[in-house]
Amino acid sequence: MNKILNLIGRTKELFTDDIQNKNEELKRIVSSSTFLVIGGAGSIGQAVTKEIFKRNPKKLHVVDISENNMVELVRDIRSSFGYIDGDFQTFALDIGSLEYDAFIKADGEYDYVLNLSALKHVRSEKDPFTLMRMIDTNVFNTDKTIKQAKEKCTKKYFCVSTDKAANPVNMMGASKRIMEMFVHRNSLDMNVSMARFANVAFSDGSLLHGFNQRIQKNQPIVAPNDIKRYFVTPQESGELCLMSCIFGENRDIFFPKLSENLHLISFADIAVKYLKNLEYEPHLCETEDEARELAKTLPSEGKWPCLFTSSDTTGEKDFEEFFTDAETLDIERFENLGVIKNEANFDEELLKSFEETIKSYKKDLAWNKEDILKEFFKMIPDFGHKETGKYLDGKM
């Protein structure tokens, strides 16, 4: 934890006071409750699963499509925490599948359902097919699993949104904003809560996780030098989600308060800290070709080739925000957790139209990005989408 904090420019964990203030209540509730964690083998899902596991739940079932990540989750838990008295099981299932539906039908009785599954990359909007999968995962699978939880009389449903859902500029953020609308519709007859937070440092697939891969493979470190972001550690992401799940009131969205404890830092600055922690001196390159060539020789000299450039790809937001001016906040309830207080805010006709249109595209097996973008603008009229024609897959 301390190593990650240092790399993201912080010295203090964000939610220590809030967790300590609520820890006895957390332990009492978790130890007497049953949980289903969906998408539990991703970085945030694993963190949430660990936060629940170490408080000895009566039942903890974890579902994820990634069989390999699930194996690592179990090994990690056994190696860190050991065992619990309750029922702990993992299931390698796609939540959009009939097998998952059969799994829910066979049991499905949980006090709390936490959905951490998502397509989270801005790059997922580069083609219409991955984009459609993102809509299925982020919007319709969430809607489906909430309805299943309602049928099984679940006490509370929690799902992760994103800071990018506040005034979205990319399709990923917009899909999560639309997800929030569908969650609000379901909140009329079920308690739900959510969380928006920043980048999770060194999470699977993130640029910082990519630094580890580049070092292992003796490849250059590449990062934008003009984008600053807030970062939380994996453990902090798990704590935030669990706090929202257990203590959030209906439709609450939890977020980390902006303070001196939540440090804004550029990816390039993290890269420099990261390399110096490994005792390498960053060597700045002008081109990809130069960086690739120098990767063959520089590391043996205690230096590492780096390419730091400005960002010009589609969907990059100039700044991060966790809430909009139109949202009502409660910043007094917790020390470092803010809460967005929501009334049920959705347009039934718009939701139905969105469902029917997307369903018709899938039935015909034909759609393009412009078709979907048009539907997004119907749902979010002030959607600030930025199309540059350039995507991250076109860069090193």
C-alpha cells in the first residue's frame, strides 16, 4: 500500500478515519449477511471481495467471466486471509448467459449484490461491435441483475459508476450515465447505491499496470504528459464500494472528497517515480522508433527509454469531476467520503426507446457507431463527445 501511495504522490490512505469509525458496525453487518459479488475477479472486484471476506460473511459467492483471474483471486485470499466459517465459492460465469440465469435460479438468495463488472476503457468505443458489448455489459446486464435481485428479495444492490459519468465526453462515461438512469428506474422498488471514483492505480489493463508489463518485456515506458488524474489504491476502491453498499441510502452515489489527501498527478510524473523506485533513470525520447531501439541497450546502463507526449485521442477528458452542479451533495456525513443525494431521475419513455432501438440493432446484426452515438445524444442531450479520429490502439 505505501509503495503505491508513494508512486501516486500521496502519503496518507484516504478512508482510514471513515473505516475506523464504522468498522465495528461493518463487521457486525458483514458477518451476519450473505453476498454476491459480480465481476469479482477484476481489480476493483477483487478489492471488494477481500474487504468482505476479511469480515467473515455468512456466504460470499463471486462470479466473473475470467477463469484465470478467479484462480488468482482465490490464491491471493487463501495466502492473505486463510479461511472463513461461511460459504465461500467462486463461479466462472458470464452474467449475460443462460448458465448464470440457472445459477441465480438455483439459489440467488443474497442480502447484498455488488456488481463490479464493466467495460471500462475509453478505447472500447473505437469500433461499433466492442461498443455494443460495452452497452450490454454496462447498461443491460446491470438492469438484468438488478431485476433478478429484486425477484430474490435482495436487501440492497450496489454497482460502480465512474467519475466519467459526470458531464461525460466519451462513450464509456456516457454508458455509465445511462446505466445510472436505469438504476434509478429500478430504485422505485429496490434499494440501490453506487460509487463514482477516480482511476484505480495499477488496476488490470490500466496504463500504470502497463508499466509493469513494459518493464518485464524490456519495452519503453510511454505516457501522456499533459493529463493529470486522481488515483485511488485498489484497497481504497474496495473500501469505497463496501461503504456505499452497506451505508448508502437509496440512490446515493459515494465519491472520494477532493482534498489535499487526494493528489492530482500526471501519468508522466508517475512514470518517473515508478522508474526511480526501480533505480532506473528516465531517458526521454523523441519518437517511438528511438524508444524501441534504445530499449535494447539503455536498461543495462541503469536508464529506461521514455516517450512522453501530449494526448490527442478520442474521449480524453481535460479534467476529472465526481459530480455536476445540478446534483445535491452531502459532504458532512463522512470524513473523506462525499455523497450525491438523488431523487429518482429518469424518463421512462426515453429508457424504453433506448432499449427497443438497441434491441432492433442486435436483432438485425447491423449497426454503426453513428447510430449508437445518436441514441446516446437522445439520452444525454448535452453529451460532450469529442471525436478526434485517433484512438489509443494507434499508439505504442
